[in-house]
Amino acid sequence: MTIQIPDDLARCLKGIAASQKKSVEQLALERLRSLFDDASSPAAVLRAVRELPRPSSSTVDDLEAAIAAARLPVRDGSAFDMWPPS
């Protein structure tokens, strides 16, 4: 079977396929198959997660720095040290 698609759509598919290191045919078949999958099935969720772009190492470093900056200081003692309330 041959499917005719507009040139602009073909260029978009070619760009997406190249970024995912796949052929246009491979990408198109995967996307078409996904239309028939149950979107909440474990396989569909796993496939969607695997298709997410990988963050760069600098992005991961920025995230870790933001997490470290947001940490609360450790307090000596316990919430129970003030029991019973006055």
C-alpha cells in the first residue's frame, strides 16, 4: 500500500525520524500502530517514556544544583523535644 502525504508533512516526518535515528517508514509505522494501542497500557506508557528526549548533562547538573539549593537545613533535636507544649 502506498500513502500519499503532502511535502511539508513528509519533511516534518523526515526531521523527526532523523532526530530519533529511525527511517521515515519506521517512525510512521510506530506512530500508526500507537493509534491502535490502549493509551494506558503498560506497553504504551513504556514506549512513550522511551521516546522522550534525553536531557543533556548540563541540564542534569542545573537540576541537581537547584535541588541542592532548595534543601532545608538539618535541625538538631526533634519535634518531640518541645513536648508538652507550654
